[in-house]
Amino acid sequence: MSGSLGRQLGWAGIEAVIEEKVAMVVLRRCGRRAAGGSPPAPSAVVMKTFGSSYPARRARTMNLRGHRRGTAAAAALVAVVLGATACGSSDGGGGSGGSIKVGAVASLTGPVPFPDATAGAKAAFDEINAKGGIDGRMIEYVVKDDASDPATATQVARQLVDEEGVVGNVASLSAAGDCVTNAPLYERKKVYTIGLGLQLQCSTISTFAPVNAGPVISGALQDIYVAEELGIPEQCFFGVTGQGARATYAAIRRIAESKGVTFKYFSDTFAANDSPTPFIVNAKQAGCRSLYHSGVEPSLVATLQAADAQGYEGVIVSTTSAFTESVIEAAGGAAEGVYSATEFAPLTSDDEAVVSYRKAMEASGGPISALSEGGYIAAQLFASVLGSIDGDITAKSVAAALDAKTPLSNPLLLDKWVFGHYPNRSIQMMQVTDSAWAPVGDVQTLPESALRQ
């Protein structure tokens, strides 16, 4: 802005021009705020952006001269333009019209990636949108990759909350500990998550509730099953290292040992790309009749192949994240007899809800796995909450609906689900028999008291 123009109009006049021009931009950008409503007056748009402090700010800047006055005007312009991009409330990407923005922080890449959950959620949201969305409004699903890194998790969470304005997160599954790392941000902004938890702390945070039981509950129940149902109380354990992994494994060990399990060999130093052969050799030397593997699908396949090559004849049990159909395809005959668990309706069931889930995943090209099933369930639960809200759908209204603790049912869950601490504490053991996963035994449920010892 030139000095000659400032002398002709005066900086106060230039500010007025800025206000009017920016207001016109806002009106063109945002249009009418609601169906049948009238666009706000230009001055109202500018005043809303600045808030109640704007008149005082303007009075103060009237006394400035020269480039200082120009700087103030430029700063005002920047503030208005930035504020205008929100086109309304900063309470979340819902409001009374347009799409409903829903986010997720997920470890899509990194040493221990978990891409399946958000793939399942996307398939569910695609189905919901194809049927008309939520009262005619489409769900826009924004997934951010934290690359299994806590610093990146913090960065992308802020993007979802502050830039995207999501009304909540769905199917977040973060090896970087998003539920813990970003808890203060989510609490401050009232952005709640129906996700999948890796860390036990995820089940104790007010803004996060997992649909899955998680590795601690599932792992402990599997170890207890092997001891009580297979008659093998003395076991071996090795788990893949990662953010919070040691605390997770320590919790599994504590709960399992409280139920009579003993560990002849226990390792939490297995890196995702390590060869499992040394661990298999150690298990054999320790005389382990049962070996629990905690890791994702590729490391289970490598473990099964190494066990087969080493002639290990004991029972192998793996975490639910490795419960996939592709494990059988990749490991071949080495997968026969391996145990895992599901925290939802078994993938092999011919139940109508499972068939619908499988069709949705096939249509989307996503994986059929326990984790994608969890993401699919999380999206369906979240959509039911959105549909229950009267009035504007915002982060605060979603949080209020979840805080009501209304029990939610879903045919893919083993029990009713309520947003809160430890909402899912059940698993169904599965075993590969004749090259296919099949359920074994009854549903196992861990008492909540066992988690508080």
C-alpha cells in the first residue's frame, strides 16, 4: 500500500476499504450460512472475525501514522482473511450444512504400521454416504499419517483440530500413542475419538474410547486361555518393540501371572525387521510348550516360517493384529494350528453383519482383518451418534452425546458398547484348522478388577 494512497484517503479510510473488500470476499466464499438464511452484513462479518476487541483495537490504531499505521492495517487484513476461511464457528466441521468432517490419526507407515483400521472406517463411511449420509449430509473422512512418530502425531492432530475442524476422530490407531500424546489438545477442544487402542492408557482417557479390547486385555486373556484350557501354564513371550510397547507387555505379564501363568522366557527387544529365528531357538532351549508372539502380520508370518524351519513343536499364539486371512496365504502349511483372537464377531462367520462387512471391504479394496473390522465398527457407532444429535453437529455436540454414556449395540461386537473406560474386555479365541480360521472355546472376558490390580 503506497504512501501517496495513504495521504489521499488517510489510513482510517484505507482500513474501511480493507474491511469492505474482505467482507465481500467472505460473502462470496461462505455464501448463506444456512438454507433460507440471509448473508450477514459486511460489517458483521468483519466484527465477528475480530471479536469484541476489534472496536478498541481500531480506536488505538487510529492514532498511529505512516508505516506503523499501514502495518496495523495489513495485520488486520491478514487476521480477517485467516478468520474468514473458517466461515463460521470454530466448534468443529459440522454446523448446520455441508459435509461433516471426521478425522483420524493413524500409523499408516513407520516401523509398525497399522493401516487396516482406517481402511475399515472408510468402507463404512462410503456405505453410509451412498445411502444419503447423515440427514442428507455427507461424511468427509480425513486421515492423517503419524508415521509412528510422536512428534508427527502431535502435528497432524493439530491439523485435524485447528485446520480441518473435525467434529471427532474415528478409527485412530497410533503406534505413536496419539490417544495419550494429544489428550490435552483433544480435551481442550472437546474432540472425542472412537478408535482402536494400542496403549492401555487409551482406555483411561476421557476423550478416547476404543472399540477393541487392545493388546493388554487380549494378550492376557490369550495367555490365560493357554494355561487354563490347553493346560500350559509355563509359557514364553516375545514382542515387537515400539512406542509404549514395554509398558504394554509388562501389563500383560502382570495380569497373566496374577492368574497363574509363569514365563520361562520373556523378551520385549524384538525389532520389527529382526529375524525371529534366535527367539525361536531360545524358546526351544527354555523348553517352552507355548510361545506368544506380539506383532503385526509380517512378523507373525516370519515367526511361523522360522518355527517350522527350526522344528518347534509347541503352541504358537499371536496378537489380534495378526488375525488376517492373508496370514494363512503367506505362511502356507506353517500356519496350521496357530492361535490368535478376535475382539469382534469372527471374520469367518456367515452372520449377516459379517457378510455385509466383508462385502464392504471387497468393494473398497481394503483388507479383511480384525483391525479393519474394528475400524468398520467404530465408523458405524460414530455415525449412529451423529444421527442422534438434534441441532448443529459440532465437536461439542458430539462430545456431549458421547458423554451421555448411552449403551450402543452393533452386531459385530461381542457385547454392548458404552463410551468410557474399558468398554470392550472380551475376545474369542481363533485357530487355523484345515487352512482356515475357526473359533475355539467360549468368549473370554477379563474382569475390570484385573486391570486395576
